[in-house]
Amino acid sequence: MRLSLATLNRLPPDVRRPGYDVSAATVGVVHLGVGAFHRAHQTVYLDDCLARGANGWAVCGASLRSPDTSQAIDPQDGLYTLAVRSGAGDDLRVVGALRRLLVAPRDPEALLSAMSDPRVRIVTLTVTEKGYCHDPATGTLDEAHPDIVADLANPSAPRSAPGYLVEALARRRAAGTPPFTVLCCDNLPANGATVARVVARFATLRDSDLGRWVEGEVAFPSTMVDRIVPATTDADKLMVSNRLGLQDAWPVMTEPFSQWVIEDRFPTGRPPLEEVGAELVADVRPYEDMKLHLLNGSHSTLAYLGYLAGKATIAETMAVPAFQRLVEKLQDQEVTPTVPAPPGADLQAYKRALRARFANPALRHRTWQIAMDGSQKLPQRLLAPIRERLAAGAPIDLLALGVAGWMRYVSGVDETGQAIDVRDPLAARFAAAAAGAGGDAGRLADGLLAIREVFGADLPADPRFTGPVRAALAGLYREGAAARVEAAVAG
Ligand code: CS2
């Protein structure tokens, strides 16, 4: 028997269920990119708002690419289980806030009409860094991106997130409906401003009047989102279904920690998120720098070097004392000086908590999963703190080791000679660089440093950057990741 509204009352008493009448909740938010992260984060806050009586803030979730989540959850009336994993076991909760599911490629019109509904006042997004079709080094729209070219040619049946946002905004404008607020929940630097720039540019390319209207009328508040959400495995699905006594085709696995810091700029209203644990602030920037540089920068460093050292998960990597120490040293010596503490934050406590979260053995967060899409992640996670360090004349050896780990990883061959399944929009460029290098670390560095979308023009021209990166990459080829990490933390 399947989890659904009809079977909700069969749940065992230790599984929390929605504390409100799910069928009475109405949609006020459309979400683009209804993957695991969204279902472990924003939807949970909204579920708590619904339980407090704010019943106009349920979610209509759309997949822009793979229909898998929608297909799994739709027959369950949008219900799914959130499993919070820690040393204390798994705490299960069924979430009800996802009231409608759409698969955009199958029916673009259904999504556009949901986004044009006057009752919808916010469109949230988790489409991953690459989903904004921008140039990661400059944060501007990639006008040659095939999806952008296609959406400009055929705006009423879009494929890309900017294409959907602009078409829906244009329809609202034509109908005299106030625009929705666009709330980016991806780990982009200055995510509100970045998405505003990309969307306004796309709108301008369609029609300069529309572009001006988007710039003047649409709010794009910035957010900092944080919760570690590994991909759900078949074993997880089985475990959850066994505990429920009902089949859940796609539960979500996560950690106890959750944080959402939101710039409070919602001209047409918002749910009472401050009542359910979100922090509504005037300026998200310090929170975002803290999170992207300390959490995500360490995460990527651990993912590349851990993978190369033969570790499947972040927790396994953190179980090696030298890696644990690497994170500590990287954070304390090189990254913390680039991170002004947000109001009231205790950075020492934040870093201690981060390391404990990474080490949580109940979460099987694969190094391979985090290693994905490095071209889109490196600029804000490692290269931004590197630029700040260089501007201050400070050393960057540990940050450079992370960048070199990425280079070794995207070469596509691991330390035992096995192929690496490199997933990245620029994977073909990496493969060309690796083929041109023929296994030579120096030539590989040259080839990869020439990728402007990642490194811009400044870093490849700065020997204070290229020197440590080349040295670290040569060390990785000579001795391997485990030995280089040992050496980096010695003394
Ligand atoms: C991770 C993030 O996959 C990745 O690149 O670094 O998804 C990370 O788990 C989240 O940002 C945590 O909030």
C-alpha cells in the first residue's frame, strides 16, 4: 500500500504527520526544481507555516528536467517522508506542503499558467548552479547557451529557468497581475542579485520595455540556504517504507541542522517564515560568505581530495585524521580571515558544528555527488576567498590544494588508473585539456587554467595563484592525495 492522503491515518505513531488539513491548503508558492534539497528545506519551513494556520502557502513543485520526483510523489498526493538522520537514529516525518506536481517539459503551459495565477506570490528555485545558464566567472547570462537561444526563439514554450520566469512575468504584466517575488535557493554568490541580472538581461533580449519593467518591479531577495541532503538510495527507500508500513517511492534523507537566512523584501507578501525558524534580515551577504566559503569551500575540497584518496563519502573522508585536520587548518588559517562574522554569529562554534556535521556517519553523502559541476561551484567556493587572500598579500596553499584536487579529478582518471565519471557542463573542455596534457601535470594545469568561465582573466595571469596550484597538482600526481594531505597538515 502506498503513502497517500487516504493512508495517512495508517502511519505508526512515531512518524510525525502534517499538523493541518492538507486538502484545505492552497498554493501560494511555485517551486522550480523539485529535487531532494527543496523537499528537505524550503518545503519543510512552509509545512510548518501551514501547521500554524497560514494555509495559503502550499507549494506547486515543478521538475524542469527529469520527471522522476514528480512521477514518484504524484501518486502519493504529493506526500513524502523526511528522514532526519543522526547518531540517535532516524526521525521520520511526512510532509504535506507539496500540493501539486508538474513536469515542465511535458506540459510547459501548465507550469506557466500556475506561475501566472494571482494567488501565487513567490516563485522559489533550486535548479542548481548551472540551471541559471550564466557564466560562473562573471555572473552574467550566457547568451550563447543552447537553452537561452531556444527560449529567445520560442518564448512561449521555454526550457530554461530564466525562460520560464520571464514568460510568466510577461503574462502577469499583460494581465495587470502584480509580479511574483523570485527567491533563488541555490548556492550562488549574491544569489538574488545574480538571478536578477540574468533574468533582467534575458527579458531585455526579448523586449527592452519588459527588461525595464523586470528591473523596476520584480523583487529578487537573496537567501542563504543550508542543509546537507545526500541523494536518496534504494536502501533508504526500503528503510523508510518498512518503518511507515506503507511504500514511499521517494523519501528524502537529511541531517538535523537546517538554516535559512532571507533578505526581507517581499513586496506582495510572504509566509510567516520568521515564526518557523528562518532568519529574516536586511543583508544576507555576511551569512552567505560564511556559508559558501566555510561550508561549501571545505565540502568541495574534501570531495575532490577524498575521492582521489579512495573515499566514497564525506564522513569516511573526515574519519581520516589528516583530512579532519586539513579542514580545520583550511578554515582557520586561510578562509576565516576572508569571512566577516555575521551579526551575533560565533565563527568558532560555527566551524566546530560544521566539522561535526561533515563527520555525521549516519549521512552517506558521496564525494562524487559533491564533486559534480565543479566549474559552476569553484568560483564562489574557492576562487572568491583566494582572490581576497591575494588582495591582502596572504598565502593560499591550502585553498590551492583544493583547486589542484579539482584539476586532478576532472582529468578523468583516478590514482589507480580507473576512469572517473566527471559530470559537469564543461566536461568536454576538461577532457580536451586532459587529452592535450598526456598525463603531464604542468600541461594539465595550463589547459584548465585557460578556461575563462572558471578562472576569469585575472587568476591565470597571477603567479601567486598559478605557482601554488601547479605545485599542489604536481604533488598530487607524484605522491597521491592521501600523502599530500598528510604533508599539508604536518607541522
Ligand atoms: C554540497 C552542497 O553538493 C554540494 O556541492 O556542497 O549541496 C551542500 O551539501 C549544501 O550546500 C549544504 O547546505
